[in-house]
Amino acid sequence: MPQRGAAVSAPSLNRPVNKARSRPQTLAGRHAVVIGGGIAGLGAALVLAQRGAEVTVLERDDDPTARSAEEAFSSWDRSGAPQVRHSHVFLGRLRKLLHDEYPDLLAAVLAAGARELRPLDRPPPALAKIEPQPEDADLVTLGMRRITFEWVLRQEILRLGAVRFVPKATVVGLVASPSAPPVVAGVRFRNEQGEQIRRGHLIVDASGRRSLAPSWLKAVGARPIHEKQESSGVVYYTRFYRMRPGASEPAPTADPLAADFNWVKYAIFPADGRVFSITLAVPLAFQRLKVLAQAPAFDAMVDCIPALRPWADADFAEPIGDRARPVQAMGGLINRARRFVDDRGPLALRFFVLGDAAYCTNPLYGRGCSQGLLHAHFLGEALDAHADDWAAVAVALDRRGRDELEPYYRASILADRDAVRRAEGRAPRKLVDRMQQRFFEDGVALAMRTDPLVFRAFLRMLNMFETPERAFGRPDVVARVLWVMAQGESYKQKYRLADPPDREATFSRCEAALCSGETVLT
């Protein structure tokens, strides 16, 4: 096992080398400290090391001892980032970023078993054939487990030879000059050797949604940050499965692989190694469904949903994962936006906040990993453009975040407010909200199953190529949606989805399964 805190050489991934884009060495001779070793932190370490910096990553969890991504899935303790044990989707925007800017990393994740998924290859039944368009080449997602992506990204970083990981490190504050604004020059942290200071020419906070950046900055005399936060209003339950030898994925049916019944949302997530996961998202209003944290109740719910039933059939797949906790539950999910530049400029110099520590959205929309790696890439571009002008770097990074990440935070806030309202049975009070509800529920939801232009707009929004405002505000998309809305009840009945299972009967079945200890599908 490698010595703690030491740089480690990565094992060979047995893949052809795809020459990566060369980077300007704007950080040669500099030392950077990254707080957090998740996707955003690893992304930051990658972009900083590629620009010549020596990088120290301070991570709360221990180093992995696994020699493969598959082994890491069962053995790597990532209690500091509980979301790694849940379903993930790696959106088209992320896959394009890897393809265009980090081809070595894309080659590595594909070599590790990631699947390139093209949603246009499996359109809704009413869209039997979609004429290809040039921009469709970008509509490719990556199907893999989060732990696989994180493990491979870590190995790619270690190959650079300029990154050192310090495990079991808890950051307790910043080291900064008493200037206005303060200039951050290091990090105070605790680990098994006691409290220490690690200095750096720049500090990156990528410690996730639990980040204490506001209190750290306050302690060194920075102005207050601008922050908005709301609960997402849901709790998640996830279970992983592996297809049995020789089994093929169930044939597509009229039942979608992801849907929202108001009282439960579900989705199937294909991954690497013949693995997939099923996630159920339940509004906090339905406390009875807390039983889904137990395998018998989770299996009963899956068996009640026609789209999920064949995927969890015992002859098709077997559950895998943590035997003590076969169903992973996650609550406390928030939408939050933090800005670290105000109308007077940066709140602190040489301190940059990335990923969920800055922009955190409901994981339901699958944007977290994509936003984290994009945000790290934006930092690299800001450093390339402004070199040693730390204030200009901060302003450029802030501008990219406001333009390209903050719109998705706003969209998540609005969508989650609407989902909570529907779950609680409340009608919209404002006329504009009622009109918007009708446009999306009676228009967009049906049009994206029947009209290729609207379906493509939905995919481009989902994959972060267009903001929701732009995707559904284009005149041609609005016109198609209004046409669908004007077709009347017969058109709606022809193309509507099947009714969801009876809510009360489903709740009762889940509770009964838990009480009896019945295992429905395993």
C-alpha cells in the first residue's frame, strides 16, 4: 500500500494513448492546494497540474486500495461523499468536453467499461424515426457508475506525477493576509498527524455541498458572500444490479425508463460492467414511503411499476452492492448558488470555489458531475487568459459560472417548487404560473413524445447544451408545443402515457412487504 500523502504511480489501463491538448504552463513553479477529492476537486487537480502546478489534494476520506474500478465499487469507503453510491448520468456536455479537451480521460473511461448512450437511438414510440442533424453528434451520454468515473479520473491524475493526495484531512480554516480583500495563501487542516498548514499560490475549494467556505472567508475578514438556498423537497433511494450472464436488456416498450408520478419519480441508469441502477425519488410530503430504504419495500415498489419490473426480474439481474445496506438512501438535498465576486470585486484573492461548493442542484437532474468538471475547466481557461492577475481570474470564473451554471440552478429551483406543489396537491396561485403549468404539462410533456424538434430541444436542455429558457423559448419550439396543445382531447388520449399504479394500493403493498419481510424480486 502506498505511503500516506505520497504521490503514487497509476496502474496501466491497457489502452491506446490519445494525445491530449497541450496547455500553456501558466502555473509552472507554483503550488496549488485543492480541498476535496471528488469530481470537481479531481477536475481542478487535473487542470492545474496540466498547467505546470504542483498540486496537493486534501481529502476527508482515505485513499482507495482498489486496483480496479470494479474493486473500488465494493471496497472504497467514500462516506464523505455519500452520493457516489447513487445513480449517476454523465451528460452530453461532459462527454463533449472530454472528447474535445481531455481525450486521454475519455479513452480511459471507455476502456474501464463506460457506455456511450445515444438517446436519439431509442426515441419515444411515436417518433419511430428521427432524421439526423449535425448537432446530434453531441447528444451522447456516458453510462457508468460514479465510483468508476472517480477512480479512473484519479488514476489519470496520478499519471501526471505532479499531484499529491493527503487522505483523512479535515480543513479547519484558511491562512490569509489581513488585507482588503484578503489574499489567501494556505489552508489549515487536521489529520492523523495533528493540525497542519499547507501553503499554496492558489487555493481551490471543491469540498462539495457541505463546504464551509462562507465561515472560512468570514474568519479571515472577507466580505459576506451572496448565497441563496432551498430544499429540493425529495429523498432518494437507489439499488444497483448486474445483468446475469447471457441476458440482454429488455426491449423498449411504451413505458418510459424514467417518469414522474408526482408521488414517486423513477429512473433506470445503465452503467459499466453490465451494471445498472434503479433510483426512486420520493417527495418529502409522502413520509409513508420512508420504508423504501428497506429492500423488501423497495422491491415491492419496483414490481408495481411496469417499466421497472423486467429490469429487476430475478432471471434477468441480481442485486449487488452493500449487503448491509442494499438500498442506499440520501436526503438533505438542496439547491444552492453562492457567488464569490460582488460589485466591489472578488471577496478574496487566490481562492476559487468550484462544483457543489458553489452551485449545488437537485441530483435528480443529473448535472452535478458535469457541472463540477465544467467549472474546473472554466478555472483553467480563466488562468490561461489572465495569468497572474488573480482578481481578473476570479471575475472571469464568476462570469462563466453566472452565464453557464447559474441558469440550471434557477431551473432546478423552479422545477422543485412545482414538484413540491404537485405532491402536496396545491394548484398554482398566479395566472402566469397556471399558464406555465399548462404549457409544460399539457404541451411540452406530450410534444416531446410526438414531435422530433421538441424531443431534440428537450435532449439539448437535459444535456446542458441549452438552458431551459433557450431550449423551450425558441419560436419554432413554442409553435410546435402550441400546435400539440391545440389538437384536443383525442390527440392527448392517443399519445398519453399509461396511468400510474394506484397510489394507495402501492403504498400499502410496500408497507406490507416490509412487515412480512417478503423479498419480491431478489
